[in-house]
Amino acid sequence: MFARIKQLRPGAVALVVGVVILGGSAVAAAAPAHHGRGGQGGQRAGSVVTSVNGSSAVNSCGSAGATGSFTVVGQRLRIVTIDVLSTTTFSDSADPSPSFADVCVGNHVRITGTNTSGTVSASSVTVLPPNTTHQTNGVVTSVNGASAVGSCGVATETGTFTFVGRRLRIVTVDVVSATTFADTAVTTPSFADVCVGSEVEILGTFASEVLTASSVTVQPPRPDSVSGLVTSVNGSSTSDSCGSSGVAGYFSVAPRRSTASVTIDVSATTTFTDAADPTPSFADVCVGDNVKALGALSGATLTATSVAVTPPNLGLDQGTVTSVNGVSTTGTCGTASSAGEFTLVGNWRQGIVTVDVATTTKFIDPGVTTPSFADVCVGVRAGVVGTYLTTGTLNAATVAVLPFVHVPLPQPGPVPQPVVGGQA
């Protein structure tokens, strides 16, 4: 990154790499944007020369052995004037005897010097090598002028294609006879594998806003993904209905943040993962499970290449109990050692939450020796930990009866006194 200056006073020595000290204030400077990953944005340290001895014409340069001045612009887009003195030293890896003649409009430079009244008197100027090699990636939008999806290049031939990267800029790529290709899906990759819609990574050199490709890598297509709760398996929505190991079939998923169900087709080649099973299979996919399926989506059906059974959809809520087993009368309670349900108005999930109580549900109540479902009554506060089912019901593993929190009522303030004689 760019160097920072510690001394903030006039007359201080300034290192002009990206920050220049002018009259006690820090002024940032940096190179203009180059095409980097995503089609643009690649940068290197230093500032760009914008004029030399008052001339901003491209390739205007200083004179060897002469004094003069030039301006630079850096990352924060401030114009800074640099004075070249008879004592200024120069360095340039491309010139064995560097001088002011190597400082030209468009060059990138690094300067050290002294700030005097807003102008930096240069003690040294380093001309940075040009940054011509760029690596970038994006999606192909046209090939040889054709933008129809699936339009491709021609093997062993040159041509052009355009792509759009992460910064949403259209970049033109020249394919030359020396361009090499890579594609893991093809034995002998070529320009024919570059098609509209493909994701590619290009390495090459920029000139006149065209990227001449030295190599093009076609990225493998990203699989479609569906995540959610299993609502049926092979047509059955009965709780705990599961698939069969080694057998093809299908199941339905209710994706998160969507009301539309997606059908997942499972074949003999579909792979399965489940942290709870060392030998996972379709038998681990059951109604009520959370899953993530990868594959190819067509309409509302995804042909799965892999299915991962994920941990349960843990739920946590608390609020005031509004009904128990369908009765909303204040004081109505559950029955000890019995299953049932209650509703509460949640603090964390807005709206009414239905809670399923099983015979295995654990109860906590600090005021009761052997707490049970009988301690859950309409009007009490309760906290629930469990898992959300496909219906949105919270299946309770633990229910805690919570004490009410006393909130003191606000006290009346002092009674305002009448204004007498125009005085308060």
C-alpha cells in the first residue's frame, strides 16, 4: 500500500508514493485505474505524470541534465507539482543512465523530496516499470460480434470476444495465434470453447482499451443450488418419510425465502453427505430435514449431482403464552407428562408462534420442584428452544417458564407553576 508521512509540517521530507505533504496537510495521490481483475481496477504504487514543463501532450518528457518541473496525480486525485533540481537523482530500471529525460507524461513515478509552499522539491525520482500484464475475469457477452447465447469461437482461428467483469465494464479481448486455452472439461481446449455465457479468466496486455490475450481459461459452470426443508419424499409427506439407499427417486424442498416448492431428482450417481452418518445415502433424506442440493435447475426441477443433509433448523423464541391446546382462557394450562401444543406471541419472531410439546420435551421453572407442561399456562412468559418444522411450528426440545420482569410505572413530574407578573 501507499507510504504514509509522519512529519506534517512545511519543509519536511516527503515521500511521494501515494501521500504528499503540502503545507502541513496530507494529500493523497495514486495511479489512474488500469484494467485488473474484473475488467478494471488493477493498480501499482506511485503517481502518474500528467504534465512535464507545462506540456500535457502524451510522451512529453523532461531533458537530461536540465532542471524543470512536472505534475503528478495520485489515488486521491490531487494535482501535485514536483520541482526538478540540479541535485535531483533519477532511477529507471529500463535505462542504465537515467535522467529527467525518462520522466514522461503517462509514466508512473515515485518521488522523495521537501515540501516548500505546496511544491515538492525532488531529491530523487524513480520511474516505475510499465504495468502491461493484466489478469481479469468475467462472463463472455459476444464472440466475433455474435451475442446469441452459445455463440462460440472457432478452433485454431484468431478473433475477438467481449466480456463483462465484476465492475460491469465491457472489455474487448483479442485472440491471437499465440493465445493458449485451458478448459478442464475438454481434452484439447481451443477458442471454440469460448462461448457467449461462459465464465473466463484472461491473462494478457492492454493497449488502446483492447486486451490481447496470452491465455484464456474457461471456468467450469457453477451448479445451481437449492436449500430448504424437505416437505415430501417420493410423493409422501408423512413425518419421517425417507428415501431408499441406492435407489433413484425424488423429493420436494421448500426453499428459504420462497413460497414455491422445488422438486429434486435423485439418480444413482447423486452423492450424499450427512455429518451424522458415515455412509450417507438417499435414506438420510427425510421429511422435515434441512438439505442443500446442487445440480442443474430446469423450471421447478433440479437434477441433483449432490445432496447435503444439514443440521436441524434450530429455533429459539420467547414471549407470552396466548393459548394452550387451543384454549385461550387465562389460566388454562397444559397437562403434566402429556404432549400438546401452545401458542405464544414472540419477542424475536413477530406474530403468533405455535409450539409443539412432546413427551420428551424438557421443562424448566425456577419456582417448581418438578416442572412440567402443567406449568405452561395462558398469560405466563415462556422461552422455547427447538427446531422449526416444515409447517413453521416450533418443535420444542426445552421450554422454560420465565419470571415476569417488573417495570416501574413512570412517576408524575412537578406541577408547573403559574406565570405571575410576566415572570416564570
